[in-house]
Amino acid sequence: MKRREFLQKGTLVGSTLLLNTKSLANPFMGKPKSVIIIGAGFSGLAAAKKLKEAGVSVTILESRNRIGGRVFSHKPEMGNGQVIEFGAEWVGNSHERIIQLCKDFGLELQNNQFETDLLLNESHFKQGQWSFSPEMEAFWKEKTALWEKISKAQKQKLDRMDWWRFLSMKGFSDRDIQLRELIDSTDFGESIRHTSAYAAYAEYAESSEKNEMDLKIKGGNATLAGKLAEVIGQDNILLNHTVLSINQVAKNEVTVNCENGKTFSAEKLICTVPTFSLLKINWNPVLPQITLDALHELQYARIGKFPIVFSQRFWEREDFDMVTDTPAHYFYNGTKNQAGTNGVLMCYAIGEKADTLASVSKKQRSEIILNALKPAFGDVKKYVKEELMYYWGQDKYSAGAYAFYGKDKWFDVMPTLKKPFKNVHFAGEHLADWQGFMEGAINSGEDAAQEISGY
């Protein structure tokens, strides 16, 4: 049973019902004529597209000066036209909606899979030259079959345990667990000592062989945002419009006041912004206390990307990536499938490691990253052309890269945050089956649009 089915059908033992989000919505009273959407990320854009196709007038209000939200494609100055992703990176082989949208818009999806090197205790092991223990390999091979045999009650108990504890209790070696920490924490953005065992196991049991790290849109993932905006109509997307307040005093009307003094009204509203921004909005009437509590409970992953443009691709393999036990944490070829002598090696750090790399001086950060590469490639400083950084933990609008479900949050926080409030519906990757993926954001936005319009 997939997580979406489980969430809709299951119940919390002796506690709150796990409600189907559609049952929480106001009874369908007919298609609204107008809807305001807060946020021009993939969730807001997907919702707007679906509503427009249903004949509903939409207005998107976006605080940033660009569309895409946490999809943030960037061309380094020294990259000779190459594109890297500061934000969302991968499209999974099982991501049906985004794959279909790319087909609809004529966007090419390119293979973006990697074969992983390991740097451990200053020793470099090339891909294919390292492995887990036979016990861990056997468990990983059978994880999906084992998952399907676990009862609903057992899965709910898993949510009260962290992924590190679950693996430890199964008796795996310290090296196995260390490797799982290094690898799996890149998926969740925080240590597996804080990650819900349910959220972790469900993701790995239901994902593709490469854990949905399969494809990328040629030309940058933001090209899909641009195509969606064309369908919606640029005039319907208002940038630099930060929402200050949402008023629902009238029965069938929502009024939105923006920081720039502009006011907008519609019959319905879809709020797709991260919880950090949502909590800054003044709500009249105020959000229910249970919703406020859930908003404060949900955390976001601290992820930083620290790309370096090199004049030479010394890593040689297009499918190169490397997980390390250093503060630099994880490297991968950010310019796979892109022409040119130059190349960008992405340094990807999570949690406290990302905090550290973002807080030290540029010189110190460069030394940490380049020193992490020395055991595998020697001194590569002479190849450096440009050093970049984007730390999502300090992003003005999200204060994190994507939603992070820690222990005992999945079956309480998520259903609560999905519940509509009067004429306002909620969407975003934090309310999707998959956190941190564009697919989840799209699914959530389309679900909210369907709830409102019946389309």
C-alpha cells in the first residue's frame, strides 16, 4: 500500500482519525469563478493550470521576484551557458505527472543517474569497489517485500522511532549504519537520528532503484515553470507581492492584503507557501489552534549547495558522485549531459554541516570543500574558476529546503495541515507523499485545485 492510500485509509491507534483530505474540504458547492493562489512554486503553478483548464479565473501572488519557488535553475558566470540547480534537482522514473507535463510541453528529460564513489576515513573507493555488509545488502534487496508485510499498526509505530534506531535494532554493523547515515541523510536533509523510520522506510520501499534520482529537464528544471506560466498567463502571476493578511469575514469571499498596498478578492484561495511564510500571514479569523500547533511542529531540512565551476572535469565520469564523511558531505557532477570543457561539481551538505559551510568565510569554505576532494583527486585548486553558494536554511521565504518529517509527525501533523480552513485550501510539497520532489508539489497543487473545482 502506497503512503497516499495508507494515509487516506488508516487510523491513528486510540487517537485522531487519519482523514482523507477530500473529506475535510467544504462540501462541493459548485465551481468558483475566481481563486487566489499564494505562491508561484510548482504547487501553485500546477494548481493554477488545472483551475484555468476548468474555466476558473486565477491570480497568483508571489513574494519572490521570480517564479519557481524552490526550483531555482542558475547559469554560473564562468559556466559558458551551463545550467545548475540551486534547488530541486531530480525527476524520478515513477514521477508520472511531471513526466507527462514534460511530454505535453515538449521538454526533454535526460538521464541524471550517478554511480557513487565513497570517501571514508580519508580513503577513496571508486564506484563498484565498496559495498555494505552481506546482511545489509540482503535487507536492502528485500526491503519492499518486507515493507508490504508490515501491518498498519506496526507502520504507525515506526513513525515514533527514528531511522537510525530502526536500523540499529536490526543488528546491522556500525559501518553499515555509518554508511546509511551518510547516504540517507542526503535524501532527508537531516541526520537519520531525527528522521521518522516510517517516512524513511516508506520512501525507500516505494521509490525507484536510484531513489528517484533518475532524470533532469534539459536546459534546467525552471524551464517547466516557464511553460506552466505561459499556459496560466503572465498577467495572472504577480511577482513581488508579499501577502500580509488573509480575511475571511464574508461567507463566500477571501480578501488578501499585500505588503505593497494592493488588495485582492476571490471566492476561494489556495495557499502553497512553506510553513515559515504561512505563519507570517495575519489570518482573520485566526487559524485553529490545532493547525497553528502543527505548523510550529513541522521542520524543514537545512540543505546547502556549494557549487564550484572548474576549468577541467577532473572527475572524468559523467555519472560521477561521491559521498564523504567530511563536512562537505556529498559531491555530484552538476553539469552532466552539458557540453563544454568547464564543469560544475556540486557540493551538497545537510543539517549542521550545511550550517557550518554557510557560516564560515569563503576562504574557509573553499578549503573544506577542496580538502575533501584531495584523497580522490589531489590538489584541484588550480582548476577553480568560480565558487557559488545557496543555503536554503537561511532562505527568506522557506527557512529550509523542504519539509522534514521527524519522529511522530507523519500521522498527526500532515493530516492537520491538509485540512481546509473556511474558503482556504492548502497545498505544497510539505503536504505531498514525497518531500523535496517537484512531483510532490505538482500532485499537491493539482489535488487542491480538484477539491475546489471538482475538475
